[in-house]
Amino acid sequence: MNVLATIGRFTLGFFRETGRLSVFTGDSVSGVVRPPLYWYLIAQQMMRIGFYSLPVVGLTAFFTGGVLALQIYNGASRYGAESFVPVVVLVGITRELGPVIAGLMVAGRVAAAIAAEIGTMRVTEQIDALTTLSTNPIKYLVVPRLVAAVISMPILVAIADSIGVFGGYVASTQSLGFNGAVYMNNTMNGLTFDDVSSGLIKAAVFGFLIALMGCFNGFHSRGGAQGVGSATTNAVVSASILILAANYLLTNLLFTK
Amino acid sequence: MSAAGTPKVELRGVKKRFGDKVVLDGLDLRIEPGHSLVVIGGSGTGKSVMIKCVLGILTPDEGQIFVDGQEVTNLRGRAREEVLRKFAMLFQGAALFDSLPVWENVAFGLIQGRGIARNKARDIAIEKLAKVGLGADVALLSPAELSGGMQKRVGLARAIAADPEIIFFDEPTTGLDPIMADVINDLIISTVKDLGVTTLSITHDMVSARKISDHIAMLYKGKIVWGGPTSEIDRTDNPFVDQFIHGRADGPIKMEVRA
């Protein structure tokens, strides 16, 4: 009986949370199209989510691009296909690694920060205070973060793509003996709009998921410091899992003909 | 409570439960215009839930809530925001926005809720800070730089900034030393008198309750078990009130160990 009760509790809890998340997502998305839209808060959040994430995302992208070039060279050289290294680095970075690595890094940095900030506001009654001051907390706290993340992430990923490709260029020219001009020429010849745009679409979706998970978990945190800590952990874990799941679905949608 | 005219706020048969725990169990309460009602009761008796139901932060499972005779129980969106313009609240922990300086906290409702220009709202904020005994030099400080008593004063300034018709006070003196508690009580009395507002306070501090109220009601197990003028509270033979105001462990009120 205990096993059945546990399964029942888990099932009920799963559907309760799914329902709660659906309502929260609906309220948040509808808040984007209903005035007022707090533009100065959106700009402030773009700085926090996008600009301040640039160092960590840039460094990660640089080393990932470098490692990718080294690994591809290692595999390609077995078949005499070393000349494909620039194109494979480009495709790997723009289609997959750029958006996914940036998404995971921003999830760790931003989803945690959003959940901690909103969670603290929840347990200290600041969110209730917003309501009493005739201010919709979803519109004031959630919508600016969602909009900022959806705008910032593609910009961040576009920069990360460039840095990642540069990382591949540095590794290839410094460690693998590639000619710089030839490498850049091959890269530019391999560049297609679809590769870049698909990565940017992914980035916008990942940005939405990161902000949504941060806000949702923060908004529903309970029980003081421990509750805020749990909300922060849940935000990072759920955002990371959703990014990887969404990446699979989007790749399937965008590249499976 | 008296039954004359339309009450400012009225709760009829309000019920609210969280899981198996019944918090409000058919609560009936009237607050007449201009009255200062204090609801007393032990921790976990549903005082805060009652206030949150009136403000729409929580939705009652059953029952009706009226403000100026208009039913507000299930109002949402713009309609709820319109009703909330009549209200202000001083929270137990002040609930100041720590990302904003003091003056923006006070002016928040004016800027966001009423659309008043920032410069004008800032002047009003400094004027309201002066009313609670804080100088203009405090306006630029962050809430984290203030003592508990000062935070309560800023919370009070924020509550009165938009000239509300009804103010809720949630444990206004909890966590303060007796002198600062008395200062806050005096400020509540003077601001309420100046504005002529209706107030609902919840507290278990009997010194504060006697000082800031003209009527008192006692909440126990989700229901009002006694209500009347403050002057009568010491004369009532209600066993719940008698036990509570004298702070006795023995009596009809049994402390629940778990919430």
C-alpha cells in the first residue's frame, strides 16, 4: 500500500506542478502583450542577463571551439580530411555548441540569480507588497526578465559563435599548423544562413526557458532561507534539463527533413 | 460591532483551508467606516490569511468579501487593481523593496500604481517621510541601511503615500523594543487621525491593540469568538478573551504544537 501511496502522491504532485507551471507560463506570456511593459526594467535585465554573462560565455565558447578543432583534426586526419576542420568547427559551434553551452552557462548563472532574488522577495512579503501597491507582480518581475532573456540570448550566442570559431582558428593555427588565411577562407565559404539562424532560434527558446524556470521557482518558493535555496537549485536543474530536451526537439524540427 | 450603514469592509462566511488544515472557518467580520479595528489572536489562528483574502492575495474557498458594499471576492486583473487603490498595508517585516532606495519605496505606489511623474512622487515621498519622523537624508539610503524601527516607519510612509481609504497593519510592533513600539503606535494613531482612514490591524501585542484600536475582535480557530469596543475588553467574561489578554496557559485556548 505504501508503494501505491507513494506513486499516487508523486503522480498528483507532478500534475499539480505541471498545471501550476502552465498557468504561470500563460499569465507571463499574456503579460508581454498587455500594457504596461516596463522598458527600463527590460533594459536593466538585459544588462544583467546578457552583458554580465558575456565573460563566462565568451571564455567557455573560446575553449570549446579550440577543443572542437583539436578533436575533429584528430578524427579527420585518419581519413586525410583535415581540410574539413574549419567547416565542422563552424557547424558544430553555430548549430549546437554555441547555443547549448551558452544556454547551460547562463542557466547556472542567471536562473539561480533570478530564483534567489524573486524567492527572497516572496518569503519577505515583497511580492505581496507589490500587489497591495496596485502593481501586478507577474508584469513587474516576470515579464521584463522573460523579454530580456529572449532578446539577450541570441545576441549572446551570436557573440559566443564568433568567439568559438575564433577559438577553433587559434587552436588550428597555433597547434595544428593550419594557414590562417586558408582556415578563414574555408570558414567563410562554409558559412550558411541556416546554420546561424537555427542556433539563434534555439538561443531565444533557451532564454525563455531560463527566465521562466528562474521566475517560476522563485515565485513559488516557501519557508525562508531553505526554501529559497531549494528554489535556486530547482531553477538551475530544471532549466538545464529543459534546455537539453528543447535542443533535441528543435534539432529534430529544424534539421530533420 | 455596530450594524449601522454600509461597512467599509465586510467578510461573510469566509472559509479557507490549506490541505487538511482549516485556517478560516466561516469568518464573519464588519469594519465600519472610520473605525480602527484590531483583530487579536494567537499565532497560526488565521489573522494574516484573513487580510490576504481581503486583498486578493489569497482566494477564499467559500464566502464573500465586500468593500464599500461591492463584492470583491473573485475580482481579478484591472478590477482588482482598482479596488486595491483604496488599500494600503504595513507589513510585519516592512517588506521594503531592497533593490530601491527609501524614497522610491515610499513613492512606488504613486509612480507604478498612479502614474505620477518621478520628480513629483519624490517630493511627496519626502513629505510623507517627514510625517513619520524621518528626514530627507534618509531618502537616498537603501532599506538594508535602516534599523528595524526605521524600516517600519518607511513602511508606514509607503502605506500613507497614496492617501488610501483603508490601511491594514500586520503586527506593527512585532520585533521592536517597547519604546520604538510605542513610537510606532503613536505614529499609527496620528496618521490615521490625519487621514481619517479605516484601519484593520492584526496583532498579539495587547499594549499595541489597546492603544491603536477603538474596536477589538478576537479570532480563534478561524472564527471571531468575541468582538466589541476596546473599552469593554477588560469587562468581558468571554473565556477566550480572558485567557488571551492575561496570557494564561490554562483555558479554552489550546496551543497547537504543529501549524
